[in-house]
Amino acid sequence: MTTASSDHGVWHQVGRGFEAAIFRILYDSGSGEPVSIIRIRASFAFDPGRDSTSGTFLVDQWFCVPTQIGPDLVSVCPDPNSTTPDIADISPPRPFNTFTQTRVRLP
């Protein structure tokens, strides 16, 4: 059982920029049960040399619910594709919901 989560997502081009949706599952470090699902929605664009990018983001969150299934208490998570988020559009106010990234070139 793992308590780590990798990000999974998709992106597509919109005009000269891009939009992405990234999902992450957060786990309880003690039990290993899922606690919540996070979706990060980002809009960003590369500079002309493609060495850096900047954009904005919003975060949605769904909470998993401890549920008795037979003799076991397990965490049941909602389907983020068909369920309204428990908390929608979490984000610091502008300009704090922005990000920048710079390419690191290895020798």
C-alpha cells in the first residue's frame, strides 16, 4: 500500500497557450486510506524560446468518506467526473494564484 500519489492529467492547446487538468489523490499517512481527490486546472503559455512558462491555476477538492463495507471500514471517494466538488475554485486571490517555471538544461 502506498501513501504517495502521482499526478495524472491532460492538457490541450488553446490559441497560443495551453490548458491542463491534473488529478492527485491524497492519502492518510497512518492508515494509507484515501482522504481526498484534488483537481488542479491551469492555464499557461510558453515564452517564445520555450525556456520558461507562466500561468494561473484553480483547485477543486472532493472528500472521501469512511464507509462500512462488510466487516471493513474503507474510504469511498466520489467520482470527480460526475460529482460537484466539495470545495470548488480554491485559489489565493490574484496575483498569488500564478506560477512560473524555467527549463533546466543538463550538460
